[in-house]
Amino acid sequence: MKLLLDENLSRRLVPFLQEAYPGSSQVALLGLESVTDRVLWDFARERDFVLVTRDADFEELGVLNGAPPHVIWLRGNNPDRGSILKLLLENRTQIESAIAGGVACIELYA
């Protein structure tokens, strides 16, 4: 499973995610920082990414369109990079199980 971090998440997280989530990237690293949510949605779907965001818009796209892509929606009061990294790494098994079970949007609280 590879993650695509939305532009509202730091690209500095990407190297630390590679062992647990090989092939992960961030929107700006792929030249997608100014595209619409729909274009990003299609990009993630076509390339088998799981979208990671703090933006409710992707949860709404998931309700309308279903998965893929699956969405990890990070909730909470502006968590720092370390908290986000810890959340993604510590919940990897739960994330994989939810995706395998067909959950379109996984909400994680920081």
C-alpha cells in the first residue's frame, strides 16, 4: 500500500513512510499542488494510491464515487509532522484491515 499525501501535509514525511508504505509520495513532489480535488482523486485511483488528507472534500468525493481510491482522513487540531507520522505508522495494520474490508474513508484522530 502506498500513500499520497495531500498538499496540506508535509512532503518531509515521505522518506519516513517508505519502509512501512513503499512508493508513497506527496502532491507537490509529483507536480500536482495546484490541481483540482477531482484530478487528484483520479490520479490516486489510476495509480493505486491511498489518499491521506486533512480535507473533508475527499471524504465527500468518497461518498459520491466510492473507492478506489481509499482515503485516510486525519482529524484533529493541527497535528505536527511527528504526530502525523506516528499516527500513520502505528495504525498501519488497522488501515490495511479497513481497506481490505472495503472501507472507503478511514478517519484517524490525532
